[in-house]
Amino acid sequence: MLAAILAGGFGKRLRPFTEEYPKPMIPVAGKPLLEYQIEWLKKHGFNEIVLLVGYKKEKIIEHFGSGSRYGVRITYVVEDEPLGTGGAIKNAEHILSKEDVFLVLNGDILTNLNPLLLVEKVEKSNLLAAIATIPLPSPYGILELDGDMVKGFIEKPLIKDYWINAGVYAMKPNALKYFPEKGDLEKTAFPAMARDGVLGAVRYTSVFWKAIDTFKDLEEASKYLEENKY
């Protein structure tokens, strides 16, 4: 099975780290973020990896090479200028379109969700793509109130009435006709697919998921990985 990882972003909010490394190469608990992702994909049977690279691509290529060290085969597709998430995927159409169903994920997330559920959702339906979705994690602790009295605290609960895009997708090649040459898929391809009724979702609960956007995210992810078997 094949998976593509969006690994070409600048990671401006993580400067000065990203002045030296591309965002997916930032160390989390002593290991590059992208390395966790490749190991996670390999665990679920994805042995063909396409890295969609741009900014400081040489750092990624130098570290991962052919992928043989990780038991996978890695192909690199380079964007010579920033294309956005949708454009980066479209740029790899010549490889992705050879698969019946392929996986795509953002290069800045850590998770242990089962991506095969997404693949199965798309394979067994008329959908062209499916998005992994999780309950919205609150960035703040919540007070339990009784009138004007505080009865307790809930530390950063999941807001279960709202679901967010977890940055992992399964797609069929026909989905690529919705993708722009340049632009973000969240603003272009996905809204159009939703209007046409060909975009589904798989809800995941009780999974670990963390997007690495800020230094606080980096600290929290490192702490989790040091304390838990990932």
C-alpha cells in the first residue's frame, strides 16, 4: 500500500528550529517527527512512501534516503515553489494515480489511529475520499459550575459535539480531478467534494493525536512519547 506525506512546509511558528530543519524533521523526544510517521505507516502495511518535499528538502532526503533502513521504499516528489497542500498532492498525481486507494497525511501530526479504517471506508463505498476526524480537543481546562460556585475542574476535555480534520485521508485517483495546481486542499478540493457528496469521514475516539504547530505542542508531544509506548 502507498501513502504520501505532505512534508514541504516552512513551519514558521516553530522558528528558530525550522531555520535549520524542515518542520517534519524537528526532533520529538529525540527522534524526527517524520520518522515516527514512517514507522506508524509501516506498522499498518504501508511500504511505499511518497514524500512531498520542498523547503530544505535535502535534510529529509539525506536522512531517509531510499527508505530501506525503515523497511519501506521512499520516493520524493519536489515542489520547486510552494504549491499549497492541494497543489503538492496534485504534483504527485503521476505516482498516486497508479493506486486503487492511497493514503495522504500532513507531515506535522503524531497519531496512533488505524488508517486502514479510512482505506476500507473508501474501498467499500462510492466515495472518492474519506477524512479521519476526532473530537475537538479543548486547549483550555474547563470549570464545572453550580451557579457561582466552582465544583470541579476538567483538564482540556474533548468537545464531543464538534469534530475536526485530523490530517489523515484515504483517496481514490478520481479524487485528484478536484485538486488545484496550486492551493490548499482544505479550501479547494475538499469543499467541492463535499458539495458533490463524494467526501466521507471516519470518526476516531480514544486515540492519541497531536498536531505539532507550536513550541507548546512540541513539549506536550515529547512528554507524551517519553511517558507512553507509542
